[in-house]
Amino acid sequence: MDAVRGSHTNDEGAQKDEIFSLLSNRRRRYALHVCEVADAPVDVSDLAEEVASLEYDKSRKALDYDERKRVYTAMKQTHLPAMEDAGVIYYDGREVRLTDKADEVEVYMDVVPSGSLPWSYYYLGLSLISAVVLAGVWAGIYPDSVPSLIWAGLIVTAFGVSSAYHAYRSRGMRLGASEKPPEIGE
């Protein structure tokens, strides 16, 4: 039984490694984003131009031949085959479309904008503040005129509002949720 469980864990670990390797390249992330926004098969030339546009922060019209060619060649020779091998795209040589497995990759795209606090630290801080408030209520430090149930309600409200905002922000950080990929921002 342990051998089976260990094998299953190794398979999951290998899948995660493959996904992290796939997402470690910005062009691949951009390509996934472009395909997600298109929500239809994308011509390889158009995909390469869109990726180049994002990479060089230029409009498609402003790209020069070398910029287009560099990205197109890398996409055809390296990135599209790697993405197809990982099972996140179907690539027939002319067009690219996302597979159902591409949705699974999105879990690993939790982008924390520079200068922002990761949500795990935010919730840890909120938990600590809540614990201090509850300890103060229990010890009678806070005014008795405010019932304990009100303090508990305030804490639950703080977590509820924080969670709702977190869900809203996370939805906006998904691939294809906006015109530009999450790591570029608006």
C-alpha cells in the first residue's frame, strides 16, 4: 500500500514539476494568456505576434521583423512543442488551442504584484489581531459595554470582507481575465 501511495505522490510531484517548468518561461505564460483571451484556436503567426507584442511592450504594428521572427522561431521550435507535450495545448502546426488541462495550470498562477503582501501573510496578520482582540475580551480589557458577541461578529466580518476581496482580486489575476497577462498588469 505504501509503495502505491508513494508512487502516486511521485506522479503528482512529477506533474507539478512539469507545470512549474512549463510556467517558468514568460513566453509560455504569455502564449497561454493569449489563447485564453482568444477563447478559440489561434493561428501560430498571430500567437507569436501577440506574445512578441507583450514581451517587447509594443503594439503589433510597431514590432520589427527581427522581434517577430525571434519569437515565432522560439515558439515553433521550443515553446509550442513543450506546451503540447505537457498537454495544455493542442498544436497542429498551424493553429493552437487550449486543452482542458490548461485550466489545471491556472492554480499555479497566483501572481503577487510587486510591493504587495501575499495573502497568506495578510490572513496570518488578521488572525493574530483577532486572537489579541479575543484575548482582550476574555481578559476583560475591552469595555464591558460591548458584548462579546459583537467582537466576534466584527472578527467574522473582517474575515468575510477580506475573503470576498481576495476572491475578487484572484479572479482578476487569472490568465485571460484581462487584456494583458497578470504579471504585466494594466
